[in-house]
Amino acid sequence: MWEDSVGPGARQPICALTAAHIDDFDRSELMKFKDAGLDVMESKPCNIPRLFKVVDDMFKSLQLPAIACALVALSSAAAQSDEYTKIDNHPCLRDYNGITKSMFDLADANPTLATVTDIGDTYLKLHPGSAITEMSDIPEDGFDIWGFNVTNSDSSHTSDEKAKVLIISGVHSREYATSELNMRFAEKLLDGFGDNSDINWILNHTEVHFIFTANPDGRYMAESDVELWWRKNANFENGSTCDHPEDNPGVDMNRNYPFAWGREDGASADPCMDDFFGSAPGSEPEVQAVIAYAKSIFPEHQFLDDPENSIDMERGENTTGVFIDIHSSGRMIYYPWGFVDQIAPDDDALQAFGRKLAKADDPSRDHVLWAPEQPDFMYPASGDATDYMYGALGVASFGFEIGQNFDEDCPVFEDEVVADNIPALMYAVKAASLPLFYSQGPDILSLSVHVDEEYEESSNEIHISVKASDSELVNIENYPTFHTGDQAVNGVTLFLDVHPENHNGAGHTWELAFVDTKDGIDTFGKVVRMPSDVSPGRHIVYAQAVDSDGYLGPVTSSWIDVPEITNPNQLLDGDGMINPCEVTIGRSSNSPLTVDCDKIGKQEEPRKEIKPLIEEIDNGTRSKALSLASLAATAIVGLVL
Ligand SMILES: [Zn+2]
């Protein structure tokens, strides 16, 4: 539903060789790849289709030794893709060991981007051997619980300055696809860094934290015996009377959070029921681990002193941070409140955000809102993680119910679950710094950058086009239109190289011009003339739209590969004089070259040396205008556009 930002100048995704592969051959060979124009990135996981593309390119452009190297890497990468163990009969879904090994391998391969932290122990690790033994394959010694932080540690932003996201999965152990989806998203971020401009700024500005398997004891049992349909953890303290397999012991970790805990209309007091809320609020070590990790991430000033007496208090549009809990199944998005069918005080913003998460790749698969005062509010769930994170820690908080089954079929997982939910997770991380504000603003649906064909010889024009909409993502199938999407898109601003949140008047910005509107989607565009202080090479341009109520939307970006103008010096006079005034070049129409200093109130008059040329153009022919446009292009030097 959201296009990746793609500029024609942006290079195609290029193979990334892992550090291990690179060690297989001489580094001078690596330089051959790079010299041939291939972005071979070290220390990044290899993607087979990309590697095929590299091999294909090399047949066209490189000599045999380099091809041999790529083929070595290819076979090595193919072996690696099968390295991770899968859930029985689900070749697309890694099991607990596969997910955990993947996590450690990613951290090893991306030392500046990914960190693993031991965030606590499972019930069985704290109480080894305590589970009932007649059940098959109890993990007697339990497990560690791991947090995984994905961010660029080399960014200029400190951890305190970065927006925070926490995405957890595998809370309910039989919901197999949740951990795989979460891992795919982490892999997308790590694989895309350095390549995808949005992922670059996201990881420079944001810490995306993951807990892939929030319930490892339970997951172990669910994988050992699919027939168990194991959901809860392995705390059997209160479950000695349960008549397994019909009724299972264990605590439902998504009813154990210390917020609205213990309500029997949203959970069960019966230890044998699937939604048993446990012996006390936050009694379970797995829940304690998630809470402690969340408190270490999210800003303390947003925590509430008396959460249960603050359910009517707006958290407000300055709220920062996003929590997501991935469950399955049913193609649903939920958000507070869950313990009661009553809207939360920030419902406008939460609902707008939830609807944008619910937007699917195919409209027929738009998710439903299991949300207060919506027709699909199925039943209350009390003591759940999503209510806790919003109610007690004050962050924007959402739950996913992905796909159609606990044990999702692989074609459905790949073609629908991944296709629908990875873009939704990307939306969430883009909006994480101000989720309850950005969700009410317009979205950039596409951003295209086109470098003028004559740039290298005479032009310095870059054509930028943006499609933006206040309504497109917030309005989903089978629901009435939502009022946060009723406003017109008032404008789109481009920021060169400086992220809008860090802008403070620095760097170049441009306002795009409205072009047209169709079906609620507005097109804006501009021919941007690159100022001369922008060096040739790769830059990033950020776009952000604003609606008529003043709400900004999330930022979308694209690379701009600024070409070198072949010989700019010949266009200057002998003293290197330049015209500081605004120049309009009639390149694509028959309008003449003009200079208008008054229009922009520049402090300097045009240089005399330039004036005769302008007059010549004013009186001259198109061909003269074209040849002199180059001069004018250079004459823009020093202007703030
Ligand atoms: Zn669940």
C-alpha cells in the first residue's frame, strides 16, 4: 500500500555479500565489483535474487575471475538460506531455534546496526523441572528471553533523541507466523540500510526493538506437538486440576499485564482456561521481562503514576513511541481500549493510526478494527499488553491479528501476510516519533525523482513529483470514511539532506506546486534547480505533506543522485563571477531566460557581465537561449531556493 521511494537515479538493489563470503576471496576481487559500479556491501545478508542480478550484470560487464567469485558467493548464500530450522510442514516459518539463531547471526553480521540483549528468564528457567512431566517435550530448563535493537549506532543522534518502537511476537505460542513476520521486518530494515533511503533515515532516527519470541517455554511446547495448540506459558502452579489436553494449565500472558487486570469479563480466573489471568497482576516472568524492557526503552516522562485512574486522560499529540503486539489470526487491528468497549481519549489519533495499519495491499484484505465502538469489537480482553503500554506507559499502542490461521499456509503467509503487514509495520516506524500527530496528517503515497536528461551538460534541473493524500490510507473497506482524512492536502515540502524533524531552518527546502487531484490523491511537483553548494553525488530528499488543519504526515524520502556538470568553470567569466539573482530558465518551453533580482530581494545586483547575455537571450533565438541556459544554470550559484 505504500510504495518504496524510488528515484530513477537510485541504484537498483545490489547484492550484499556477507562478511563470511567476502573472506572467501581476496578483497581486491571485492574492489573489482565496486569498480564495476556494483554496490557490494559488506556485512549484510545476501539476497539470492539480487545476487542473480549481480551475476547477470557481471556477465555483461566483468571478466571471468569476478564471475567465479560471485558464483562462490551464490552457492554459499543458497546454503545459508536453508540453515535455519523451520516449523514442521511450514517451510516458510522458522521455529524457535531458527528465529533465535537468525537473530544472533544478524547481530554478528551487523555490529553497528543490531544488538541482542538478555532481557529475562522464562518461568521454567526460574523454576526448572516444575512442569507436568506426562506432557510431551517439556523444556525443563527454560529459556532466556531476548530483546533485539535495530538502529544505526553510528548515527549523529543519541539514543535519547531517537524515537522508540517495540514490536513483540510469539506471546501466544501456537500463533506460529507472528515471530516469522516480525523477523522478516527486522531483516528488511537491516537488509535495506544503505540501500533504501527511508530505512536509512529511520535507523538514524529510531530504535526499532524486537522481542521475536515473548513466550519461549510455550513456543517450545507448541512446536513439539502441534496438536497441543499451546497458547499460554509453562507456569503450571495453579493448573494441577486441569484436564489436559482439553484444558491446559499455564497463564495467558496477554491477560496478565498489570493494567485492568483480573476482570472476569475480559479474562478468566480458571487456571485451565486459555485466558487465565494468573495469580496476580504481572505475576509471570515473561510479562515482567517485556515490561522491564519497555520501561528501559520508552520515555519515562510519559509513564502514568496511577494508570487505572487515568483512563480518561489524553496522552496528546506530543506522545512519542509505538508499541505493537503481533498475534494471529483474523486480519484484525486492535487498539485501546481492549478491556472495555469504550473509546480511549486519543481515539481520533489511535483510530487513524489503526486504520492506516489495517490498509492492506489488496483492498479486499483490508483488516477489520477490533476496536472500541466499532462493529468488530468482538469481546473485551483485560490485562493485555496493548492496553498496558498505552494506559500505563503512555505510548501509542496497537495489536495485529495477522492472516487466517494459527499455522498459516506458506502461500498465504508470503502473498498476503507479508504483503499486507510489512508495509503497515513500516508505516508504524516512520510515524514513531509523533504517532498521535502524524497519523492525523496526510501521507506521501509516492515520491519520484527524475534528473533532467541534459543535467550533465547544461541543466541543473531535477524533476520531483509527489502523490499525497489525507484520505487514501485512513479510509478502509467496509468502514465509514474517517474525519481525520477529510482535509485537503495544503502543501508538500521537500527538505534536502536535513530531516524535517532536525531542520530548524538549515539546508535547502522547496515547496512543491499543486498539479492536480484525482480520487482523493493530490499530485504535487516541482522542477528543482540544484543550488551550487550541493555537491555531485548521492543526496537524500525528504518530503512531508500538511493538511488544511495543520497536521503533518510521516516523512517519505528518496535518494537524489546529483550528476556533475561536466565543465562548469567554462561557464563562468574570467573572475569566476556569478549572478546571485534568481534565474528562470525556459528550457522546457519557449519562454526566455530571465533574471529577476527584485522578486527575491537579493542584496546584490546582477553582475554587469551577465546582463548583456540576458538581453541577448531576451531578443534572441531559442538556440541561443539553450546555449546560454548553461550559463544561467551556473549563475544560480549561491542562491537559497
Ligand atoms: Zn494471540
